[in-house]
Amino acid sequence: MAILQIREVSKSYGRIQALNKVSIEVPEGSVFGILGPNGSGKTTLLSIILDVLAADSGSYNWFGEGSSPDIRKKIGSLLETPNFYHYLSAVNNLKITHEISGRGDAGPAIDSVLKQVKLFERRNTKFSTYSLGMKQRLAIAAALLGGPKVLVLDEPTNGLDPVGIIEIRQLITALRNQGHTIIIASHLLDEVEKICTHVAILKKGVLVTTGNVDEVLIDEDAVELSAADNSRLFELLREFAGIKNLSKENAFVYATFQKGGVNLEEVNRFCFNNGIILNHLLLKKQKLETRFFELTADVHENPL
């Protein structure tokens, strides 16, 4: 089931086309990454689906029902830098946030979300004493108030140190395991690879591709091999059917195949039958950076 359907959404700022007929479906229970360089239209798209901006054309619907204030209450969001009162505690900040959100009674929900984001022990501490990572976790706690089914997060690890990044990624994974659907805008390849199940890649406001992360970001199987005589191995593999590219690097020979087009057992048998015993045989994924560069080549920054 698609929890969000976006159909040919377009948005312009004067002469700048921020989004051009973007269509995306977000499956229920997924961590859906909207990936692209700065200026690709990620934040504009999130702002539209959260009713912060109006699209010039196109449509979208949540839960198969369109968009309305009641439906919006089922969606928690973090679009900007956390904006809390520095002199108030986490609990008091969340009380104010929850009252503004209108998502039902706060009550014990505040303690619950603080436990989810691992800030319960610091619940009575002033916001001003928090690290950046803690502030971001408190913002996610605010988004969780009232039990929304969906979380929409814009660059949730932006500006954090490595420890803070790990904490947020672990939290997102835990929230997905608890049944939330999470939509994340990010320019970080590593982030999408580590925590997202699905991805849509934007380039200058145009949807380049969308789907399961592995299907979108990997289009080749790369096999890493070695033997006692790698030069002889290299020459032999020239005769093996299905290899798209063959190279030697350091202590290994690399052979690339069309995705799903390699059988390691057949490769091993072919080498053995031709007098070469492999001492290393490993299926590797194409580097994410390589695939992303292929998909977004010639993109120039144009902040939106």
C-alpha cells in the first residue's frame, strides 16, 4: 500500500523550475529517501506535501484520502533547525509543541516519546545545555507527539558530529521497526544506503529514478578475484561469457557483470577447469558514489 502518492507535482520560483512533474509513491512501513544534491528540489517537495507551499500543478494524497487538517495530524515533521525555548526543559518545550500541534491529549505521551529518543533521563534539563544531537532528537520527539503514522524529516543529520549521526540513524531504524513510515530528504549517499529501504533521486527538480534502494543505486555485479598468477587469471577471464569489464588493481582482478548476471559457482568451476585455483572470490556491489554520480552528472548547485 502506498502511504503517499505524488502525481506530476511542479513548482517554479520565477524562472527557476524547482520541481518538474515529479511523481513518487511511498510504500507503507518504508524509510523513503529523497536524495539529491543541494538545489535539486528536495526541501521544496517536502514543503508541498506538508502544505507549507502550494504546488503550481499536480496533486498528492496521504493514506489514499487526499490532504486535510485531520490527515495532517497523522504526520509528524521536522523541516528546519529545531526551534525550542532555550531556558525551558525538554518536558516543558514538548508541552508547548504538543498544544500547538493539536494532536490530542499530551499526558503520558511526552514521557513516552522522550524514552523513544533516549532523552528521558534529561527530561528536566534546559534545552540550552543539550548537544546538537540531543537537540535533533528532541525535535524528532516533538514530531512523534500524538502518535503520527508518518515522519517527514529534512536532512535530519545535517551538522551533527559522527556520534550524533549514528544516534539519529539508529533512532530512525528503531522507529521504522515500531511501525512508522519515514520520509527523509538527504544529500548524503551514505545515509540513504545505511537506513533507507526506498529512494527517489532528484536532479534539477526532475525525478531521475525511484524504487528499492538496491535496485536504483546498483546496476552491476562486481566480482573480486585472485589467484597465484593474476596475470594468467586476467587473460583467462577474457574468455568467460557475460563479463562487461575486466581490470586489475593491486592484488585483485575485477570483473563486472550485468546485475544478476553472474554465478560465482560457474566462475569458480570455469577457472578450475582451466587450471587456475582461485584463492579469493567475492561478489561486491558497485560503489554507491559511482552510481549516484552517473545518475546526477552535470548538476549545478542552485539552492531552493
